[in-house]
Amino acid sequence: MAVVLVLQARGLGELLTAVPALRALRRAQPRDHIVLAAPQRLKPIIDLIASVDTLVPTSEPAALRWDGPPPELAINLHGPDAESIAALSRTEAKRILSYRDPAFPDLAGPVWHTDTHEVERWCRLLESGGIGADRRNLGLVPPVSTISHRDCVVVHVGASAPARRWPAERFAAVVRHLLVLGRDVVLTGDESERDLALSIAARAGLPVGRVLAGEQNLIEVAATVAEAALVISGDTGVARLAVAFGTRTVLLFGPTPPHWNGPPQHLLARHAVLWAGQLGDPDAQTPDAGLLRIDVGEVVDAVDKQLARRTVPGTESGRAPYRRVG
């Protein structure tokens, strides 16, 4: 049995953009043993993708440890950097499929273009190796959970980088609006974001019991998102989970644009995507200037329209553009 090794040692959002590529690989290589090198914490979502045979826990390319025989094929779904190619080279794989890097001039592969949606990027890479890929194959089957938050509005208050964090007081204003509407609201985030979520809840008058940040494991977060009436979030892995489950969203983008990693065009009818049309520094330690141009009124308006569309027959079709604000 041939072994195919795939490297994607990034976060939840990045994993979800690789779903069509992983499924294309499974279809093309049904008898091969597909090994994914990715963070262990993502295993519950990897299981939902149903295209991977074995997970090799890998937090970053340099941490990849390969003790098996050389893979027949190693695929770099991590990035165009030399570190990830070097990690796959150390496995002595018979063939490596990757975007090019100047440090490896003898390795053939397509040229990396920044202005490309990540789903498209990974599908193109597989196609460069003769493996056809369906960009629309993004969906996940919702997980089973013993705790239900059906029809709640999920407000995901955090983000992995300060540049992508909308201000707490603005989230609180949106939550207050939802409470006036009589909506059931929960706040999500990871353990490091629990204090932030508690402060937003206090400002909005939301009971502490509705703060789920830091209280749920990944499969519980996924189930909550899948059951929600609406998810309000910045550019996060939770936002991409909502897209994968077909849950309606209001998404706030900046400093990177939604056409890089937001909902694909064919799914935009279910998503309200707001951004100011300006690029920024994704590594900045303060909220992006473009993200700050998205004000509370614009988010509330998008929320109201999304909740109304959910209850009106005949509003699920069509294609909405990304909405520029400010």
C-alpha cells in the first residue's frame, strides 16, 4: 500500500481551506494510505473531513517526525516556504508536490501568487500534479453533541492575531441589539479569550452562562456553530467552520481581503461579508485600520438582514458580492 504524506501544520481555518484538496486526493488515490501532518488539536475536524487515514501530530514543519518508509508522494499544503519543503525532503519521499521556492531550484511546481483564494490555491497545486479537484467540495457533516444551542446567534469575539480583532465595545453593542430582538446569544472563543468574552458579556448585559469561550472543546464549538441561526465573527477558523456547515454568517474582514480566504463566490448567498477594501499588516499588534472602518451600524444592519432572510422562503439562492464599507 502506497503512503501519501500531506503537510498542513497550521490552524483550523487553514485546514478547512484544504478540504477540497484532501478529498480530491482521496478520490484519486482510494487505495493509498493518506497521512496528514497537522496539529493534534484539529483531529476532531480532520475526522469530519473523512479523507485522512492517519494523523501525525505536527505543530510546525520543523516538528515533523517521520519514522516510516519514504512516502510515494509528499504534498505541501502548508505554504511556499523553504522550511516546509525541507521537512518533506527529510522524509526522502519519492516525489514532492509543492509550490516553488528559490531554495529548492530543482523542485518543479507552480508559482505562488499571493492574490489567490486559499481553496483555489491548494486545488491548483493538486491539478499541477495531475489530480483533479472540486473547489465546491467544502462541506462538513455536523458533529453529534450532547449539548445543544440550536438557533442561537454565535458571536465569536476573538481572533488569533490582534490585527483581526474587532473592538470589544463594538461586539458588546451588537450583542445588546440581539438581546433587544429577543435572540438567544452565546459568545465563543478559546481559553485565552474567556476574559475578553466575559467583559463583552458584562457590557452587553448577557448572562455569564451564555459565555462559552474557554468552556468548550473543538467538537462542541463545531456543533454549536453548525446548529446556530447565525455566526458573527472576524476572519477566523470559526467563520470557516460556519461556511463548511452552511450556517449563515456576518463576517468582518481586515487586514486581509475576503477574496483570499472568505466564503467562496458560489456560497456568498448565505454570507454577509464586510470589509473596507484596504489591505493592512496581518501581524500588527493593534486592530487593522480597515477593520476599524466597519462600524456597529453596518454590522447590525447586516445581522438584521441575515436573520430576516433565514425566515423568508425563497431567499437562499442568488449570489451576493462582498460588501465594502466605510
